[in-house]
Amino acid sequence: GIQVEQSPPDLILQEGANSTLRCNFSDSVNNLQWFHQNPWGQLINLFYIPSGTKQNGRLSATTVATERYSLLYISSSQTTDSGVYFCAVERWGNTPLVFGKGTRLSVIA
Amino acid sequence: DAGVIQSPRHEVTEMGQEVTLRCKPISGHNSLFWYRQTMMRGLELLIYFNNNVPIDDSGMPEDRFSAKMPNASFSTLKIQPSEPRDSAVYFCASSALGQPQHFGDGTRLSIL
């Protein structure tokens, strides 16, 4: 099956710093999603981005499908950004997501 | 619009008891997924349905687990009998073709 690798596994930032999270996947995909799992365990949709670049406030994401990777940028980080960020890919339409192991982000004041 | 609704949010029960988890997908979504999250294995698929029909249940751990989707607005995941190793967070998600998957808040299950 398809493999999804995320890096780094852990990241500690000072409030206000910027960061880049990476997701590599082993085969072509129909869909790629980024999630934030908050301290309460909820999985929050950040981006649905099979290709191209999207921005939402301080967050942006870029997927280069031909090279099988995606990047999530967090700018001016805040303590509320803490949690685990997951990348997940869908091989074909209406099929299950395959998740990476996540990047655990801690933003300290 | 309401998101994916799961119940209960938390369940604590004793080993051997039957556990039923419930999910109401987003209206109009034709795919429904059950995932489980554990520290050891991360997030993994248990089973999914398209148009209320089970498509792939290869992730269901063993015969103690069963899932049904009697109609487009409701699904259940049952564990009978439950065991301590079933303790995990169980997520339900739904989607429409060409749309992202949306997740419920999960059910945190503890089997004593």
C-alpha cells in the first residue's frame, strides 16, 4: 500500500516563529488533506490540496503531486497552534485516507 | 450545516460487555469511514461504506467487531465481547466524491 512519511516528528517553537512541515508519499494520489489534532483530540480539516498552493490566514500549503510531497507552512506561530499535524492521502476517489504518523508541534510563549 | 456526529463521546465499560458506537454522517455524503487511533498504530481504517454498502472491512481486527449502515444517515460499530486492547479513540468520517473527508469528534473508548 501507499506509504506516507511526515517530518519532523516533533517540533518546538517559540511563539512568533515560522515553521515548515513536510509530507512525502510513495505513489500518485487523488487527494491530500492536512489535519490539526487539537489537545481535545478533534481532527480539524486544514487543507484539501491534491495539487497547487492554498492559503488560509497564517497557514498555507503546497502540494507538488509530480514529486510526491506536500508542505505545510505555519507563520507567526501561536500557542493555540500546538497539537499534532497529520497529512493523509487518498489513493482514488471515495476511498480511505492513509495517514502519516504526524508532527507534534509545541509552541511556547 | 451540522458536521459528522458521533455518540457517545466517552465510553467506559468492563471487559466482556457489548459496546455500540454510533455515527451520523453529513447529509448528502455517500461515503462513510470508521477509523481507530491508538498510540501504537496511529490512525488506521477499520471499514468503509459507499452508498450504504460495505466496500472494505479488511481493517476490522477480528470477528468481535461488526459495522452496519442501515441507511444513508446512520452507522454503527459494535464490539462484542469487548477487551482491554480495544481501548482507543474511534473516529467516523464522511465524504462526497471529489470532496474532503470530514471527521466527527471521536469516541474515546476505555475497556477495563
